[in-house]
Amino acid sequence: MSVIDEIDVRGLTCLEAGTGAGFMTRYLAERGAKLVYSISNNQEHLDYARKRLPKKYIEKVKFIKADLRKLPLLNRTIDLTTAHMLVNVVNPVDLLLIFKELTRVAKNNALMVVNDYNPLSSYRDERSHIVEELFRIENATHYLTRGEPALVWYPSEYISEILKFLGWRIETVELMYDRTHGRRSCSKNISK
Amino acid sequence: MLKEHLEVIENECEKINGKNLRRSLVSLAVEILNQVDEGETVYAGTIYSIVARKKK
């Protein structure tokens, strides 16, 4: 969460698009956000995130079950939107619809932070093929059962172009851990 | 974390009708996972962080 660390969220109305485990929701609440909408279409994720949110923040967070392509929020109401590890589970068509909707609810001059995985080929060493092979099988099983892959890796350039198309100015694109470790290799840390 | 992916594969495979295909996908996944030593970290790909501002 290194990039979000540098944003002063105090008093902001925030939206976590895709609650997941609720890490970002909790983080925004802890750091003084006025209100956090934590929205997901997955009730299990919402329940899990709500359970692990300290009680003192519960009034600042609204957990909402909804389709990210059709948010139950008014136009231009959000100061800061976060999409933390959301993009890799969204197909290309829905991706555009979701970002269009996130744009609708964002105030003028609002910020958006998108964290996600670059394609596996963006960094590899002699052991990376293990991860690649496992993910290939995971995607193959999803193709067989659901007709689409489980995971999609969009290059950061692709996401940036979508945002620019929808009227956003790209302020920074960073690889996480860069500033901490001074090298590019510390990402997608996947251990057994 | 790779073990979590194995669980996902196993769960998805339960929905596949072909018994042989189901077994072969799971055993392939286990075989791959066994190549990773306990406590080893495997790196693949990078994580990006984009900060964008909505134009007025």
C-alpha cells in the first residue's frame, strides 16, 4: 500500500471497488477517511471484511452488496477510489464498464488508485515458470467450468489508457516496493 | 499462497464431469507445487500502482 500511504485521506469520502478481504477499507478508515463505501458483489467477502473491521470504525464504513457496473451511488460523490487487486478478476468488457461507473461517481479532481498485477512476463527468473504453469492450470479449469479464465493480467499501460480515455490524468505509475528495495524484482511475491 | 491456488483448482475440478481429466489436472497441479521447497518464495511478474486524477 505504499502509494496510498502518501495520500492524505482525512475527511475524504472513499470507495473501495471490490471489497476482497477488506484490507483497503480498514486502512482508509484507520487513516481518517470521513466515509468509506466498500462495495462488492460477493456477500462472503463483505461479511469477512465487516467481521475484521474494528468496531470503532464501523460507523465510517458502509458495506454494500452491488454490481460494480451499476453502483448505487450518486454522480460525483467520491473523493478517492481504490481498486486494490480487483482488475485481475475482471474480464475486458466488464473492466471498461466498471471504470466507466467509477468515473461517474467520482467528483471532479477526485483521485483513483489502481493496484494490480502486471503480466507474469514483466518479471521472471529461472523459477517463475512454476507459478506460470500453476496459473495456466487454474485458468484452464475455469475455462472448462465457467467459460472464462480465473485470472487476467492487464499491463499497467492498458489500464492507464482506459483511464485516460474516460477523462483521467495519470499522475504516477509505479512498481510497488521500488522505493523500498531500490529494484524491480520484489513483486508478486508468491510463496508456497 | 500457491497452496491456495491448488485449492481453487481442486474446487473447480470438482465441477468437471470427465473423471480422468479432473484427476489429471489436479495431479499436474500437485506435481508443479511439489517443485517448490517449503518456505521458498517464487517470483513472477510485477505489481503496479497507478494514481490518476479525474479532469475537471
